[in-house]
Amino acid sequence: MAPVISVAAVTPLLTPEPPDAPTPPVIKIPVFNPVAPEKITVSLPTPPTFNIKLGSYRNYMTQNFLGDVDGGRHSGSGQSYNASTTQTIDGGTLSPTAIYAWASPSGYVTGANFDSALLKAYFDYTTHSNLGGGNAGGGTITVTGNMSIDSIRGSITDPNPTARPWNNQDFLVGGSRIATLDNARGGGTIRNEATINMVGPLVVGYEIQNDNYGTKKREILNVGTLTDDAEKGYRGTDGLGGLNVGYQNTPSDSKEIYLAPNLGGGTYGTGKIVVTRTKDEKKR
């Protein structure tokens, strides 16, 4: 009898079937009406408010009042230009002058009340017959170059620190500035094309003083750069008031600066600001 071999039928584990139809993607395109587009509302935080009360001084600054604590120059020869004349100046050729603001009260100007607070400035743009060019005003002075204005006191010393202790701190509190536009009876314009580096507290770029001499337009136009980026280079004991710059877990130094009584300070020793260096983002 011949041998018999039985072979079991093979059953496939998975029977192939046709694939499902793919699901098309859903694309939503917002409707845009070019005639009346939908307004997008953006919520912005409230910006901080910075108020600096600036000391006013004797314009033009080159008058012969060196050492007069009632609006005169403390040190330096100063520079004044007539607002009746249109000209261009290279700010890089100028040097700052230390100036006393008007005293409290002033013996020269009724109502002036600025505590003889010290400040720095490079020049003023004003009208006066002694400057030449008449008193018509209406000129434009264009400032070019690269300039830095700071409030670091350094070697500037008030000869009477008992009467005016606010003048012998690490920083001047009179409101240092590149320039002032004042007494421009026929109007005048300061046009800044320069890079202005502002260093230290209580510093501004330019300032316009209002008075009752004439009603023509006075303005400051900035087409240059106003920045405090130069502060990053002020370091160590010879830097920004000796304040050290922090990094990572090391905090930056802080210092209290007391304001002059009539420049926001009230009773001396009560009104103050706190100056703190910004930490480095990377090790220097």
C-alpha cells in the first residue's frame, strides 16, 4: 500500500482589501475685504513716564559771569550762537561747560527758583545783540558729528557744599543737556543730525525754554540718533559714578541721588532717585 501525505490548507493571516479613500485637508482662509478690512486691536502696555525738572541758567552763557552761582558758568568758556543766523556746527569740536542754574530766589530773574543746581551743557542758541546778527531770530542751527553729554560730577566742586549739598554728589542734578534754545524772540530751530550719547541720570538731549519774548515758532528736529548705549562703556571706579555692573547672580550697584529742593526734591534729603546699572547680558 502506497504512503499517503496529508497537507493542511494554508489560511492567510490578512486578506488584502482596497484602501480607504483619503480625507482631504481642511483649509480655512479668512475673508479679506479690501474695501472695509477688519480692524485688528492691539493692546499695548502703558509706557513709563519720565519727568525731569531742568534748571534754567543765564543765556547767552558766554556772558562774563564766571563763578556767579546765580545762573553763571561754574567752569569752562561756553559757546553761544545767535538764533538769527543759520549755520552748521560740528558737535565733535565742542566741549561741555559746567553751569549754575538760577539761584533760589534769583537776583536777576523774577520767579527763577532753581537752587543754583549744577549742570553741563555744550551751547545755547539764542538772540542777543552782543552775539552779532541782530535779534530777528528765525534761524536754524544744524548739529553734526558725535557728542556725549553726561551728569557725572567728577572734579566739579561747589565752593559752598554746606549751602548746596546737592551739588557735591556723584551726579549733577541740574539737568545736563547738549544745548538750550532760549530767548529766540523771532523763533529758531535746532536740527540734530548728530549721534547724541546721553550718559547718567537727569540728562536730556536738547531743551527749549519758553518765555514771553516773541511768539514765533521754536522747535527741535531730530534726524540723527539720541541714545544711552554709550553707558555700557563706563565701568569701574572711573566709570559711571563708580557703580559696578552686575552679571548673572551678581547684582549691579545702586546709589541714591538727592534732588535739589526746587527741582523735585522738596526738603533736602527727602526727594531722591535711585540709580542702578543694568546687568551685563554676557561676561565682559
